[in-house]
Amino acid sequence: MIFSKKRVCEFSFMFLVLAASIAALARAHEVDDEREFSYDERSGVGPSRWGAIHPEWEHCNSGKMQSPIDLLNKRVKIVSHLGKLKRSYKPANATLINRGHDMMLRWTNNAGHIKINGTKFHLRQCHWHSPSEHTLDGRKFDMEVHLVHESDDGRTTVIGVMYKIGRPDTFISMLKPGFEALREVKDIEKSIGVVDPYLVKFGSRKYYRYIGSLTVPPCTPNIIWSIVRKVRTVTREQVHLIREAVHDTLEVNARPIQRTNGRSMELYRPSDPKN
């Protein structure tokens, strides 16, 4: 049987996703206390040293499928078989948590899920990095939010949305009282009531897909990444609001770009405009 080159590429990526699914049976939790590492290389525990802090963090320095990466247009395959990112989210109680270098919004009960390759991934939390961790053709943006999902068998998938300076982001505007409350005190956690995850707007059906890792220790590999193609807007004040709530004295909390090591990168573009 002879397959077209396009079909072979599709099979190759499906095999990558299947391999990642099998390999990632251990739960890929980001650390809740980030004070053991830094984003400042001068500290001695900066990104180039993360893998030496704990044996279980070794992937941070030795892993071949690390994130973030630069999404180069000349390297990206345009496909339509991946399917739309269908979110089945619902409002749920949430807590804002200062992890030491970023602010995390954790939903404390069922906030819904997305489906990838027939598997349900439940929404657990989102957190913010500034500037953006991923880049588009080498261009870095002002902020990036990561929505972290987990399946019942412990696999992890992350949706990333990048932002440039412009009009206010409505989701951050809604969370402003919580950020301000944490900015004024040294508390690390604040319950903020019911939060609707649909308020994190995508604005586009197009997205990049690749297999990478967590971008904070333990840098666990075999994470399915979906990066929304549209770059949304946020005000400079909103970026500063989130950073000031952290109290870590750093101006940035973005891991440097990692090597792609020949990984496949795809851009989903629906073949049917109504899809």
C-alpha cells in the first residue's frame, strides 16, 4: 500500500501523540512552591541550573522535548485533521495562589474539560508568564497564559494564549480585585468565588500543536501543547498588576526558548470555514 507524503506526515504525528500518551502515565505536576528556583541566571539557580537542583528535575537540563519553543512558520505543517479545540467548560469555585514566581488560578471543583484524540482532559488551573514564553518566528510578546488540563490517567495538555500591549483583557479585569488584594499583603492564597473559564478568550480556531514539556520544574516531557494562533491584547498595567502580586522582585518569569530537536509542529486550519 502506498501513502502520500501528506498522509505519512499525519500518521507520524498521530504516532507521536500516541507515544506521548503512553509515556506520560506519571502525573505531570508543576511545583506549587517555586522559591527553590529563579529566572535570574545570576542567582545560581536560574534556568540553566534547574536540572541540578533536584534529581527529579533532571529533564530541565537533559530533556530533548522541552518547552517553550519558537514556532517557525517555515517549519510548521498546515493541517485540518486535528479538529477544533472544543471547550466544555463551566463556572466553578477558584482560588488565586502565589506560587513564588507566578500567579496561579486553581479551580477547586469541576470546571469542565476539553477533548483531544477522544480523551477528556479536565481543566485544573491557569497561570501567567511575562513576557511570553513561546515565540512566533522569533517574536516574543508581552504575556502568555497557560491553561493546564489533566486526564483521568494522568496525561497533561496545555493551551497557551499570547498577548501584546493594547486593549484590556476582560478576564484579568474581572480578577483585578484578587490580584490587588494579594499585592498589598504577603498572603499566598485568596479564594475569589466562582470563575467562568470561558472568559479566557481565544478569538481564533487556528492553533499550533506540538509535543513538549512543562515550562517550570520538574519540566516533565510528553505534554501536548496547543498554542492559539491569534495574539490577544492586554494593558501594560494588567501585566504589572500580576507581576506585583507575586512579590519576587523579578521583572520576568519566562523560561528561555528550548531546542526543537527535529520535533513536528503543526498549525490547525479548518478546511471548512464553518467548522
